Amino acid sequence: MFGIMLLFATPAIAPAQDQCPHVVVSSGAQPGGRITYTGMVDGGDPDASATFNWTISAGTIVSGQGTPAIEVEAEPNEFVTATLDVGGYDRSCATSQSATEEAQPADTSDCPLLMLVTDSPARGKGIFGAQLFPEFSGAKWRWSISEGKIVRGQGTGRIDIEAAPGRTVTGTITVEGAPAQCKLAETQALRIK
């Protein structure tokens, strides 16, 4: 007797392509280390309830986790990759996408220009003067010198110093009170008569 054996296989069923969404991530950097990443989901199962989970390679997510867009804060010139995993669709759908952006340094175009001038008008005497262009109210002037002593002007844009004749004195001015992205400091050497 011959028996008949029938084998039935259950085919793996992949979701119809129109049930999977197309995910794109775009990015843009602003001065000061802020980067915005935006995820866009197109198509897919119209009954799916999309969820958004972001991971980043560096920096800190400061807003937007769980939404289609995040803001990241990173160190200037640091490359940050943000990966968006979109949930709520069939697990066999490819719903992860990434974008990489370089964090930009702070915009210093609005920072004042700091200029430093020096003079040694007499034996053992020296002058360091600084000027801001444009000037701003609330500037706090802080001077330091490598040797000798400041005899007048600390806290102003000009100091008079005394130092040993023939010595080279390095003077540094730091101005505080400007916008945070402005680093106002200059150093210059002066040979004392």
C-alpha cells in the first residue's frame, strides 16, 4: 500500500509594503552648540499609532524626547549622530533612521573688539591701555601683569605700572559683562625703559 503524505508549510508573511512607513531624519545646527533633529514619517499603516524614541551619540537631549523633533546641546565642533526609532508599526518594518551634524561654535559676530596698547614713557614706568569697539555699559576691567606692580587704574581701561628698567612685562586685560559667547581677553608684552 502506498500512503500519501501531504506536507503543508506556512509561508512567512511579510507586511505589505504600503503598511510600512518611510522614515527620514533631517538636522540643522545653530551657533552655540544647539542642534535640531526632525523625524518625518510618511505612509505606513494609517491605523498605527506612531511613537518616537531618540538616541544620540554625544551631547544632551534638552527637549523633545518622545516627539518627532528634538533639540540637542553639544560641545562646539563635536559630531553628534541622532537615531530615531519609530514604534507602533509592524516589527518587520524598517523604522529606524539617523542623521549626523556638527555642533557649531557660538556666534561671535556681535562681540565687541578689544584692542590693547602699551607705552613706557619713563624709566621704570609703563602704561597698558585697552579700548572696546563698540563700548558697552557694565564692562568690568580686570588687569594682571607678569611682574612689577599696578600703581593706578585697576578696574578701568588703563593701568599705570612700575617695573624694573629693562624688563619685559606681560599685561593681560579681561573684560567681563559682555554676552556669554564673547570671550574678551588680550595679552601684550611691554619692554620697560
